[in-house]
Amino acid sequence: MAHIIAEPCIGVKDKACVEVCPTECIQGGDNDEQLYINPDDCLDCAACEPVCPVNAIFAEDEVPEKWQSFIEKNRKHFEG
């Protein structure tokens, strides 16, 4: 199970999570509206959660119902 970055990240992209990630699995280019966590590389260590200033990062099974669509959005970002 990986972590998911949800709606509060949109437009913020603080990147504190990128700095603490031991596997560098958090990505998002300049044209991306938010950051994404690569589910294949995520260790599920949760180091990213406490440093997120907008509380946008959740374990996949703990994503609030209103942001469940971000699970699929994250997966699609890494397809292909």
C-alpha cells in the first residue's frame, strides 16, 4: 500500500515531503497541479505525512471519502 496526495496539495506543492522521502518517490513537474507518490517506489514509511503543511498526504486506506478520487488520479499519473 502506498500513500496518496489529495486535494489540499493542489496549487501548493510545498515539496517538504520530497525532501524527507527516503526513496524519492514523490514527483510532480512544473506543469503538474500537485505532487504524486509513485506506488511502486513508496515504502509506506509515512515520513512525508507530518511535514506536509496542508495535511494532504494519507495512507491509501485512510484517504477521506471526499478525496477517494485522488487514489485513481495518483495511479493514472504513473501509468505508461
